[in-house]
Amino acid sequence: MLRKKTTVSLLSTALASALILTGCGSSGTNESSANTAANSAAGTATNASPNGAATNANAKPVEFNFYFTGSQNVKELWDTIIPAFEKQSPDVKVNEVYIPSGTGAQPTIDRILAAKQAGKGSGDIDLYEDGLSVVTQGQKDDLWETLGTDKIANLSNVDPQTMKDVSNLAVPYRSSAVVLAYNSDKVKTPPTTLDALYDWIKGNPGKFAYNDPSTGGAGNSFVVTSIYKSLPEAAIHESDPSIEKQWDQGFALLKELNKSVYGNGIYPKKNQGTLDLLANGEVDMIPAWSDMVLEQVSKGLLPETTKMTQLTPGFNGGPTYLLVPKLSEKKDAVYKFLNYVMSPDAQSVVVNKMHGFPGIELSNMPQDIQDSFKGVAEGFRSFNIGELGDDINKRWQSDVAAQ
Amino acid sequence: MSKKMKMGVLGLLLVTPSFLVLLVIVVLPIVLSFKESLKNKSGGYDLSNYEYLFTDKLMRSNIIFTLEVTVISCVLVLIISYALAAFMRFSQGMAVRWIKRLYMIPLFIPSVIATYGLIQLLGNHGWANRLLLAAHMGQLPRIIFDIKGIIIASLWFNIPFTTMLLGSALTAIPNSIVESAKDVGAGRLQIFFRFILPMTYKTLLVAVTFVFMGVIGSFTAPFLLGPNAPQMLGVSMEQVFSVFHEKEQAAALAFFTFLLCSGLGYFYIRSMIAEESVKNALLG
């Protein structure tokens, strides 16, 4: 008896919510100026073509799954952008699947690959966010859809070179870079080249710190940049182990710096570790992620006097990409969403909320944003050395930390 | 079925759930990681990972460092906890009341927060140093990013529970024993070494086991407070596993840590069994 009752109430709830959903859908689309007549017709007609959903706005929104990973700030970013997008385009619904960083980014690409190999489309993953290495990894298996301005109009705002770097397989929607953060009270003229930086470190013993490279990208970038300093420029895109023989000079340099860095060779853990030292004044200069510095200055965690500069040649940096699995069945809806993400509106959210660099060219952004990134959002380099990074960390641990 | 047999079956049934849980979450993982640790680079099985563990300079110094931290922490924790527990048992007054109220507090503070608290307090620019500086009393030696930091953190994490354990053992000692010993003229030290210490020896062993295992497997504090090299085994394991992606070496390291702990566990269980058989002999 009781069970029957539950079923009935469940059914009626489902029915009611379905009604509400359709109601929302049609009233929402009615507001948009285009296709009003078509929409209200589609709302009642049962034979509306399902595949015309994105362009011909069916009353029932197309829902697609968006997998992304990262820290809490990434989640907050999407929690802001997605509702704004859904308000503007009621015919598309984005289903966020957030995977906290360190818990399963690798399985997501494995899932896409496994679904493809099993002939099951894209495994219900319609949009995916990750870094350069995943783009190249999936490229080998032909996982990603080629994107262009014909599908996503706002891609015209993106630097064509950035798109070419990933063979148009991904949308670089934001980026950040490792920069040199320093206390401008103590350091009047920050170094602008690597050699000048080394001189500064030796001239100011204990006043520079970089974090343990295996625990955070900022320290890692300092180490990698130092190792590749004396190597040809093309080497930073080389992932063949034969190049490891040429690392000796770089490691010798890092070893030598050991006695001049903070605490005669202390490398705090995590990117935040060195930022803490900068905040309490124990050191005056550190390599750090630009978005972390900007955010912590704006929250008052770092003093106002904290400034940033990029070296030439620059530290590691680069975009975070949005990828569309080739076998996704809801590409039209995804394109619509991507188009919104690359609009100056959504990009302003990236800048204001995350303190990231916009994915579109700065000239498309408001003037005040352009000013705030002067000298910082440029000059960084994208290192793509694959699994050699593991070997660098390993060798750093034995050669530099435990010398 | 005889009554005895029925009781036996019931006993087995009661033990089964805990045995299954133990099997799935303890025994199987150990067997699996042992198997993993024997895999070599070419896919075969040998002891190369263990060889690396004991021949690599870095790994050897990690192992020595870990044992050093663990042994020093164990000794200090036991001395301090025993003193605290004995003080609370045999004295009265304001100080005892306050210690009783306060000594459990560290148990309720999450380890990450406690660790950052220690950094704030004892760091180079922490407030302990700032106070000393204001009072023109020089500077503390480097504590954070050093072995001292890890030991201080282990003291903070382990003293409350150990004190509690030893406290309950000391409470179990009847006052009459102490008093009658006094009556026949035993001195304070004699009472302690002849009566109190032997009567709490078992609990002491339990406490050593807990502290040893807690410190040897610690991660948060050594990760945030420790030096970059040598590292404690927990930190090194994490690095080998998730940064260097050397699953087999990490497994070897984990299995070695397990062996160290089970060595101590052996003494613990042996003394427990000895106690049981004494009891049985007395009762039977």
C-alpha cells in the first residue's frame, strides 16, 4: 500500500517537474527575439526534429556533460559562467561534472579513450577541460574535434598562433604563467633576464626561495627554465630522453644556487609555501603563478608592495584548454557554450574571478584589464617536455635537495 | 550437536565479519603491494626494488632519518607522558586540575591546522622569535624545515593519547600498594621502580606501539615542516608514487614500512599472549 503511494507521488512529482521544465523552456525562449514563433510552435508540436535542437531551439533544453578538474577556484569560475550562459541560451543546459584536482583527471581521458575503443561514442563526456599534455595525448588517438571560426565565431578573438599550437583541436579559454613576484619595497630594479636573476640571488643570499619542484608548478618552472637555459630553444618541446645528457650544466647551476637560496637550501612545499615566505617578509623574491599572486594581493594576503615581472626568456606558462570529444553527439550545443565562453563578457569573469589571463587577445578586453596585465601576460613560454618532467624532479631530489 | 560445538560455531560466526574486513582492507592490500614491489623494470619478478631501497644513497638516508625521528619521538613522548600521567595520579592541586582540563586539547585540533599553527609559532619570523627579538634575547635555532620541527609536531600529536593510556594504567594501581610499601620504608624511587613501573609496563608497551606506528607513518607534519632531504618515509613514498610515478618502488617502500611496524607488533602480540597464558594458568 505504502509502496504504491510512493510510486504515485513520485510519478506525479516527475510529471509536475517535467511540466515546469517545459514551461520554463518555452517562456525562456519566448524572451529571445529570434525564432519566437517557431519556438512556441515547437513547444506544443510533438514532431519537432530532435537534431535541430541547438539552432531551432526545442522547448526541452539540450543537456550536455562538461567534465572539468582543478582547484576550488576553477569550480567557482564555472559556477559563475554557466548560469549566466544558461540564462542567455535557455535551450542549452550544461551539466557540470567537477573532479577535484588530484583525484581523477587521468581517468577522464582514459574514459573518453575507452569509450571510443568500445564503440560507445564519447562516454557521455561532451566537453572536457585540461592542459596541453592531454591535448597532445588525445591527438595521437584522434579524440578531439577540430574547431574553427566556422563553428565558434568568437574564436576569431583568439591569437591564431595559440590555436595553431594545438592544431585547432582545443579552445585556450584562459591562461596563467609563472612570473617573478617580488617585494618592491626591497627590490627597486628587478632582474629581467635569467642571468641577472642568478646574480641577484647570489648577491642577496637567503632572500630568494623557490618551492620544491615536485610539489608545485612555480618552483618546477624555475628549475626547468634553469636547466633549459643553455639548451636550444626548440628543446622545450622535446620529450625524447636523449636530451637528458645536456641537463648537467643546469643542475650544476642549481646546486651552486643551493647555498644562496632561503635558509641555505630550504625549498618549501607547494606553490603556497613560497608565497607565505614572501608574505611574512622572510624572502623578497620568488617564482609564483600570476593568478595566485593577483588573487592574494587583492585579498590582502600579500602586501600591496608585491609586484610581478616576467623574464626574457620567460618562465613556463600557458593556456588551459577546453576540448570537444570528436564522438560527442551534442556538439552544436557545446559550440554554443564555447562561443559564449570566448565572448568578452565571460572572459571578464575569468579575469575578475580567477585572476587568470583571458583566453582571447587582450585587445578585445576592456582597457582597465589590458592595463593590469601589462608586462605580465606576455613573454611566458609553453614547455612541453612530457614525462621528462618526472626525471627532472627525481634528479633534482638527489642532486640538489640531497647534495 | 553438543553445546560446546554450538558455541564453537557461534564463535566462528562472530569472528567472521571482522576477519573478512581485515582480509579485504589489510591482508589483501599487503599481499598485493608485496607482489607489486617484486616487479622489476622488465616485467619479471626479483628483489631489485628492495636492493634500490638499501643501496640508493637518498633512500638509505631517508630510512635512517625516519628511524631517527621515530625513536627520538618515542622516547620523548613516553618520558613526558609518563611524567604528566604520574603527576596527575599522585598529586593534587590547581596545576593538576588545569592539566587534566587541557591535556586533551591537541586531540581535537586537525593535524593540518596544528601544523600550520606550529609554523606560525616557531617559524623564522614566527611569533616566538618576534617575542625573543623584542626582549633582546637572540633567536631560536631553525626549527621549521628541520628535524626538530617534525619531532615537536610528533610530540604535539602523540602526548595526549599516550598520557591518557598511561593515566588509566596508573589509576588502576591501588593506593594501598603504595601506602604499604611506604609503611615498610620504601623510598620514592624504590616505589617507582619496584611497583609502579612493573605494574604499568604492559601499557607502556602498548603506548610505544601506538607512538611508533603513528610517527613512522606520519605525513602531514613531515611534509609541511620537514627538510627537503632527507625525507621521512611517508613523504618519500608519496613523492615516489605520485610525482616520480614509480609504483613498484613505492610499493617496496610501503612494504618495508609495514615490516618495521610489524616487527614492533610482534613484541606487542607476544607479550599479550604471554599475559593471556598466565591468566589462563591462574584461572585454570
